[in-house]
Amino acid sequence: MTPATPGHAAITPIESAAIAARAASRVLATLDTSTKNALLTDLAASIAVATPALLVANASDMHAARTAGLADAKIRRLALTEASLAHLAEGLRQVASLPDPIGQVTRDDVVPSGLRVRRVRAPLGVVAMIYEARPGVTADAFALCFKSGNACILRGGKEAAASNAVLAALIHAALARHGLPEAAITVVADPSREVLRTLLGLDAHIDLVIPRGGTDLIAFVREHATIPTIQHYQGICHVYLDAAADLDMAERICVTAKTSAPAACNAAECLLVHRAIAPTLVPRLAALFAAAGVEVRADADAHALSPTTRPAAPEDFGREFLDLVVALRVVDDLDAAVAHIRRHGSDHTEAIVTDDPAAAARFTREVQSSCVLVNASTRFNDGFQLGLGAEIGISTSRLHAYGPMGLEELTTQRWIVEGTGQTR
Amino acid sequence: MTPATPGHAAITPIESAAIAARAASRVLATLDTSTKNALLTDLAASIAVATPALLVANASDMHAARTAGLADAKIRRLALTEASLAHLAEGLRQVASLPDPIGQVTRDDVVPSGLRVRRVRAPLGVVAMIYEARPGVTADAFALCFKSGNACILRGGKEAAASNAVLAALIHAALARHGLPEAAITVVADPSREVLRTLLGLDAHIDLVIPRGGTDLIAFVREHATIPTIQHYQGICHVYLDAAADLDMAERICVTAKTSAPAACNAAECLLVHRAIAPTLVPRLAALFAAAGVEVRADADAHALSPTTRPAAPEDFGREFLDLVVALRVVDDLDAAVAHIRRHGSDHTEAIVTDDPAAAARFTREVQSSCVLVNASTRFNDGFQLGLGAEIGISTSRLHAYGPMGLEELTTQRWIVEGTGQTR
């Protein structure tokens, strides 16, 4: 944190919001757990009550998105339903039920000088998040930041503006009912890059920015942010089908990893098939994907084995389709698979299917993505599935938090040292 | 990590060094512990053998620094002696003796889906460090990065160029003897801001940059870095002498915290005295500091109590003197002390001297610096003193590592998940 530069320029609305967020963060840092949980439970109830209003707002977002010709995958991410709102409210109750990380002592030792040394979890302070269409993120991100004692500044996509405005109003009302500062959450309504650029320079008031999105957003943030950043970059996730793969298991994993949630960041985008099993597996995969409505973009070798696939263009490798499309390539061996992943992957999630423990060990050692799975779908790289209880997203930054970010990952650790007059 | 942009510009020397560092980092990531320890032990021996050569190089740095009129505090940081080199070699042996963090399993659970979920420490990859005069940092930083499986790119101050060049040559020779890639360490000899700016943009090849230094360096890095950053910013450390302070303890802590190592970042720079004890304590402190050769810059109230002090200018508060100079201020109460620290501190180290447990509890809760001490000198915020075994510096960034950074703080954690065909 740098002291704010005393300037002569007028303070912009986003800067005054950040200053208010900093002040709110000092209040949030010392709230007791029961106060935080009561707010979250109350908010869950008010989302249930306000479901009709949320659906109306979301319908207007959806209408505008269709009129603007937004891609189907993006429209799917934008949609709220009665079921998804119930799930969202349940998520808030679940965050309330999780242990409070703040004040947790991760070390407590007496060192040789006689000092008692404790390492204690503390909030980061003010967390900004920049994300795209999915409006549910607004409530999730608030809940996780609030429970971990952080104020948040949320800048969602303009496509979800109406849905986000109603969610923000519900959260502000709940905070007011509990006598808590409304600046615990700021939803930035102005979608301009100018405001984003200003926000990214507010390192005096904001401690972390989490950009969640594609190449353009990440590049813009990297260019302009003076605030520390944890990227939630795209998931270009690979499944490598080893020579020693169980073919039935390989099929089940590949098909579900692509089809169960094609717009999710942990969905498989590219399958790498060992040459030894390609003549059997590629035609079987091609038939299954065709039946599931998935377009397969195959390299020359794979296409030769299964002419119903579409020949891949070079740019189909290293691409996040976020849709019912998958790339398929035949590789000579595990080394070639690792080299392909190093070149085209995004450090997000990679899986190997194999019955050979040596191949599994080499793959998990040589591929250093945030999550590497053996004989399981890439879709398990998820805070709930890995036991974190909740997640704000999946970090592809190696610093601070690599992989799913839950409550603990929204905290820092500081040192509290008690002595009896020790000097040095 | 972003893929390098295919560009038409020629690759600069610093970029090709970073590419070589990335390649070396893949080798370092999988080295076994005994190989790493053997290298470090061997390097310690070669520093002992090469002590005369190091002292000659350091003498030429010192001569140039004196000729250039460098401040005394900086010259003190630059000096190497037989004793400091022995200490440095001992530090390398100590790093060899510390547990290897790489591969450590920090979680190992079977989750309800039947997946075995492990969280495992892994290297960050390539770590760049930018620092000033102290040449010992070159060996320390290499040792910690190497033991934690990281390649490093070190850009020391130009004042220490000759000393750093000899250290780099010794390390390269040791790496070569052990058949390890010399690009495990790059010492950047070119001191220009142009090269620094290029380095700060190499996010495709460098995973972390640690700037260790003052305001100008930190501001430059914040402005230009697209690489994630952990700042080791200045230590504007405060000691608050509470109304309930033991006065003898207060004196001992204040005097040693300033004088034992005035150029250290954890030295006290400002003392805040509660008004109730000021009439007694301020004159006693003034006399002790005068005897120890420390210049006291006092606010009006403190100066009135002890006219031998020098009246402080406004800019003496919030200033890192790095010298035998200390600021002194009388405050009305604990709230005023906390407010002063929030305004002028650098989130580094703050201490309270008090016999009142309630005051200690409030101070440690409301001051969220990386290390807050009760009844002990600020000088204990140090990786060795807090039990980390070693440190590369003290982070004032809240992300990833806040406070002293040892081996563990130079690693990330990734997830390794083993299944039996789980799909979703």
C-alpha cells in the first residue's frame, strides 16, 4: 500500500468508491464471525424473496444480449433461472457455514529468544474483481470477500448490468439492515475501459485485482495494473490418453469433460491421443462426440483415422472453445503430449488417462499446471470438488493462490510476536 | 505465464537470458535434494577459498563509491569483510541444511467423489530480484532460489558491480562442476533503466519480480512491471511507548531498535510516546540517544520536553533514515498512535511497549503490518529470528508472502488429483 499521492486533480467517482471501500475494509477486518454469518444468511433469504425481480432484470439483459447478437456460449453464461438463483442462495448459506479464516493461527511457537511467534490469517483489505457475463459471480464474490473480511469492488460485464444492479441493491439493503457499511461492496456500473484503467491504478486503496476472463482482458490488466493481480485466465485444458489407457474410461472422461459444462473454464478443449491406441480410440471418440453433438477438429493423423471429423486449423490448438467443440491430436508419446501442453496450455488443468503408474508419475511431475489429474475429468478442478467448500474462481497465476481460490486464498498471513523486553 | 508474442524485433540479451533461465528452471524443478545441497556446500567452500579475490573486488567498489560521494549508510551496506564473507558462506551451508520445500505435501485427502487430492509445493519458476548495494544478497538470493527449485535473475546495484561479478563467477563455476545449467543464475551487469524496463515486461519467461529498495525503485517497478511483484519496500518502523509501558524496557527497546543496525529495514525510524509518560520518558530517551550518537528529530511537544533534540520537519515523519537518526513524537493515546502509523507507516514492522494486555491486544488487532511486536524490538522481524531458517528479504506486499520470505515463500502449491475414472 502506497500513500495516496496528493494531487490537484478532482477525485473520480471510482477513486472515491475505492477510498470508501478502504474505510469499510477496516470495519470488516474486525467483525465477529456470527455477524458475518447472519448477514449472509439474511442475504440468501432476500434473494429467494426477490427472485421474480431478479428474473425480470435478467430477462432484459438476455433480450439486449440477443439483440446485440452475443454468441450462444456467452448468452448461456448470462442466464439466471429460478433453479440457479436457489443454488446461488444456497451457496451464500454454505459460505456462512464455512469456518471463518480470519484470526486462524497457522503457527504458534516459542523461538530460542523466548519470543512467542504466531502467524495469523488476516484479510487482504480491498479486493477488486473484473469478470464477464455470469451475474451469479456478483453474489458469490461478495460472499467470499465478506466472509474473509475484505471489502470488494466488482466490475461485471455490461451484458449483465441489469441483473447485477438488482443483486447490488439487495446486498446494500442487507448491509444497511445489519448496520454495516454499504461500501463493503461496490458494483461498478460504468463499463468503459477508461474507468477500468483508473481502477487498475488505485494501488493506494485496492490490495488485489482478480481479472477473470479471456486474452484481451488479461492483457489489458497486465498492461495497466499497478495493483497486485491474480489472473483467472482462460482454461485451455488438455486430456492426454496414454498408450496404457483403459479405453472405456478414456471415452467416459473425454466425453463428460467436454459436454457436462462446455462453457466452464475446466472443460476439456483438446484431447491428445497416443499413437499406439489412436487407431482404436479415435474412431470411437469421433462416433461418441458426433452422437453428443460435439464438433471434433482433428489434426491430419486423427482426421485420417476418422474422416467424419473436421480438419483442424493451426489456431484450433491452444484455443478455449467454451462450446461443443473439441480439438483432437495424435501424439507420438508422453513427451510429445507434455511438449504440446507446455506450448499450448494455459497452466489451468490437465489430465492423463493411463493404467501405467510410471506414466502418471512422469505426467504429474512434468506438467506443472495448477491442477493435474490422473484418471479423472478436468471438471474436478473446482473449489467444491477439491474440498475448499467454495470458490471465487480458478487462478492461473502461480503467486499467492494457484488453482481454485476459496476463503483462505482471500487472506494473507501476518506475524504477531510477544516478548518480555527482548532487544537486538 | 503468457506465450511470448511472436515479434519481429531482435531478441535482446536480457530476453535471451530470461529464455535460458526458463529452460534452466525446468531442470531445477526436478533436482533431488542431495544434488542441491551438494552444490550449496561446495559453493560455501569456494567462497572461503576466494575470499581474497572477493575483498579486492569489494575494495574497488568501495573506492568508486567513496569517489562518487555515496552516502555513508549506503557505503556501510556495500562493505564486505572477512567476517561477513565467512558469515555468508555459513549462510549457504545453513540453507543446505534446511528442509527442501519442493514436493512437500501440505494436504492429502480423499474427497467424497473418491478422488485422492494432494496439494504439493512446487517452484515458482524464474524469480527476478532487483536490489541495491548489499552484495551479500547476491549469494543469499541465489541459495534460496536454487534450494527452492527456482532459476534466478539478479540485478544488484551498480555500486556493487565488481563484487557481484566475482560472486557470479564463483556460482557459475560451481554449477558447471556439478553439471548444472549456468542459467540457474543470471547476474545482470547492465545497470540501465532501459534494461530494467525490458526485464519487467518479460512476463512470458519470468514468474515473479522482487524489488527490494526505496520509493523510486518501487514506483518504477509498479509502473512498468507486467510480471507479478512482491515488494520489499522500505521499513518505516514505529515503536509506540504506551502509557502503561515499563520505562526501563521502553528505553532498552528504543535504543537497540535504532542503533544495533541503523541501515537495516527493520530498524526503528520513529518513536511515538504516550503523553502520560512523555515528561519522564522523553528526556531519558533524549539523553540515551545523545550518548549513543543518535540525532533525535522531535515534534514540538517532545522538543519542549527535551530542548537538546532537534525540531523535526514534517517530512521527518514517514521517513526511512537508514542512519543514526530517529523521529520522536508525543501522541495523545493509542488511537493517535494507530492513526499516525496508518498514515506514515509502510506496513513493515511496528512494536508496542506496554504492560497493559488490553492495549497490546488493540494494537496488534488494529495495526495490520506484516509483523507487530509486543514488548520486543522491531529488529526481530527477520526470517532467522522468527524461525524460517533464512530469508530473502521482508515483503511489504500482502499477497503471497507478507513479512519475511524464506524457502517456503519462494514456492507455490499445485494440486495433484488421482482418480479411478471419475467423471462429471
